[in-house]
Amino acid sequence: MAKNKNTTIQTGKLKLLSAHVTHMEMDRPHGYAIPVPTRPALALMKASNIPPHYYRYLYELVGKPHHWQDRRNLSSEELDAIINSSDCEVHVLYADGCPAGFFEYDLQKMPECIEIEYFGLGTDFQGLGFGKWFLSAAISNAWSLKPGKIAVSTNTLDHPAALPLYQKLGFSPVGVSDEEITPWV
């Protein structure tokens, strides 16, 4: 699949980034287990009753370099209503005791589909050799909830390894779109 280059669009004083989005789905488990790396020490925990300020920390840790925008300007009340609802599930990855990344499921379309709404590692934790295991854990956990399929989207502003890794672990493209993103400065 061809990738579009990121471009910047200037409208008045606001510069927007263009992102080419690939929408993907997986309709059956990938069927192989990736062993947990031994270094650093990793712990993956489902988060409950998440304080909005802690979620904002995770969201910025992972999303700022990729200009994630959907949750940036929500009030604490709006954010709390989303992240602590029965339609949302957040899992936090710790490396040597430090928050290293997270993934979040959107469960609104269950049992037909679970969407991996957010997934990623903070930049300090990339390149250490556990991203593939982390994504595999997110996928395996999603299948344990018995959806008909799992969906995820990635775009050209995400880490360059994201699209190939999703495909390697069993996701297939089902559509593309283009979006304009407000840069995170």
C-alpha cells in the first residue's frame, strides 16, 4: 500500500497537518504467542477509576509526538465520562515500574467489534524490543472479550513501524481516508 507524505496546510494563522489514515480489521486471532521480553521488567495492568489527570499524562506520553487530538481539549468531566464508562477499557504498560504506554478499547460496538482506539509506547520506551509483544498482548486480550472482529486505524503521523506491525500481526486494510490534524505544540 502506498503511503502519502505528511503535508502542512496553512489556513490563516493555523497550520494543519495532513494525515493519510489506514483503517484495518482482524476477523480471527493471529494464532501465535509472542513471549514476554525479560528486560526491562514489564507489567500490563487494566486501569480502573482513572483520574483524568493521569489519563492526560498517558495520552501526552504516547500521543503528543503523533499529534493525537481527540481528547486534548476535553474538560475533566467530559474525559472522565469517556474513560471511566463501561464502553471504554484502558490498559497501562509499565517498564521497570514506569508508565511506558497504554492501549484503549472502544467497546461500544460489542459483541460485533472491539476497536483499539489508542495504542502506543512513549518515545523513551520505543526501540527496546517489546512493542511487538505489547501489541500482541492488546490483540490477545481483545479476543478474550469475544468480539466478532477487532478494528484499528493508523496514519502517516504515527510511528513509521505502526502500519507494518499491525499488518504483521494479522490486521488487513479495509479502507483509507485523509484527515487534517491540528499540530500538538
